Amino acid sequence: MKLDLYDFDGTIYDGDSGVDIILFAIKKKPKLIFHFLGSLGIVILYLLKLRTKEEMKNKLFAFLKEFPDTDSFVTEFWESHEHKLKEFWISKTSHKNDIIISASGYFWLKPIAEKYKVKDLFATDINPKTGKVKGKNCHSSEKVKLFKKKYPDAIISKMYTDSIHDLPLIEVAKEGYLVKKNKIYNYYEYKPNIIVRFWRWGWGIYHKNEEVWNYLIVGGLTTFVSIAVKWGLYFTILDVSNKLDAQIGVCVSWVCAVSFAYIANRIFVFRSKNKNILKEISQFVGARLLTLGMEMVLTYLFFNLLGLTSKIWIVVVTFIIQVLIMVLNYVFSKLFVFKKGK
């Protein structure tokens, strides 16, 4: 039996369906923002290799408890995201010998597998009621084990992926292909020198979530503007131990940062085509006022209540607060300001 295997995120789907389903959940229930903010700790521990990917996913996808009717939730998700399936996949006349094999959740990939009548679907077994991962994350060499266990005698004719993490499957396939955006390259002919290979690998990661990476760049610059203004004020004319001075620094830096952020986000991140600029600006400023309030509370807590007013604490505290604000600002901008279809 000869079969063709396809990774899903970045290969069949333009982006990361796991990230998109989380953002979709927040849009449905904005209070989930607090759940994901509370999950940042385990994400950092995972990046530091102090937690497994399964443990991280258990925490992140615990939000599913807020959606008792998971089937309806997934159906709504695909109604607004199926357009992100790539043309080469949609236009293929038959998928009877195709298998999707992905690290994303089985329960949200199943409707796509059924609609396109693929032969089989391998994905991470995430309980749609609790968000708990059963078994191991369907990733890298684990994909080979799962496939060989069910199809020990099958031949993988072609393996399509956008990631070097699928190299174990590519190596056992007759033909391997790298999918970069809407272009497909023969893996065995895709052999640039190490510098170019590293560059293309990084570029591929960037294109998988261009909007997120663009926001991180703009967000980083916005954070720089905000922190630079604050430090400039706090280390010169303002006394951070004074409640009024501390809040003046927050407000002045906020005005400078928001002015820069609106222009940069509209043009470079969300590429908004909304002609009602005044409404868009009011929504943008409104969303930022929410995070300004949070920033003012945290500034009062750390500087005035806890008394962390030494130079080193001013640097550390302002940096931590700005990172938190940057994450919240992205969520608000994505879901409530620069919405698609305008």
C-alpha cells in the first residue's frame, strides 16, 4: 500500500491552527485572556525545557472546559477559518490515499479530515472536554512510531511538510517535499549552503505566522518607545517614589507609545483597509486604555506599595509590565480593532 502523508499547520493550513483556535476562543469568551495570561509561566518553563509539551498543552487547552458543546465550537471555528486551507490541497481531486499527520488536536482536525475524505488522521489526542493530552504529543519521531504501528507494511510515497521537525518522516518516505507558503520544493533538491538554509528556515517560521512576528517587531519597538520615555522621565525630572510622578510617567509614555503603535499596527501588522479611521482609532485607543489602567495599577503596586524604587527595580519592573501589556494589546487589536473583512 502506497500512501501520501501531510503535516497540517503551515503545510495544508496557512498558519497554526492551535494558535488560531485559542484566539477564536478568546473572541468568543474574552475572560479567557486571564486563563492564557496565567499559562505564560508554564510556556516559559517549556521553552526552558523544564516542562514537557504535553504538560504545556494540558494547561493551555484547559480552556475547553468553558465550551461544553465542543462540536459546535469546532464547527464555528472552521466556518471562519477554512479559507486558510491552501489551494494545492483544496484543488486535489482525491484524498483517498492521503493521511494527515499533525501535532495539532485530533478533535479539531477531524472535521477537515472527514470533509476531504482522507484515508486516515494522526494527531495529538486532546480531550475536547478537559483539554488533557492523552499519550504523547504527535510530533517529530513520534509521528513515525504512530504511523508504523498502524501501517507497518505501508510505503510512504510522498511526505509534505513545512517543518524540519518532520525530517524523521521525510527520511522514510520515497519523496519528501517542503511547503513554504504556496510553493512546494523537492526536499532532496532543496540543499542550499548552511547560511541560506538557516535563513530560509527562519523565513519559513516567519511566514507561518507573519502577523504574529510583525506584531512582535512592532510591539518590541513600541515597548522601546514606552520604556525609553519612562526611564527618561524617571531618571531625570520625575520621582518614582511619588505617586503622582509615577503615574505621570506612565501616562506620558502611553501617549507616545499608542501614537506610534496605531500607525505601525495599521500599516505593517494587520494591514487594515478600514476607511472609517476615526472609529478604528477610537477602538484602538479604547483597547489601550484598558491596558493603561492595568499598567497604572501595577505601577502603583510595585513602586508605591512595595517600595521597589531603586534603579535596578525600576528597570526590571517596567520591563516585566511592558511585556505583559504587549501580549494583551495584541489580543485586543487582533480580536476587537483590526478585524478582517472590513
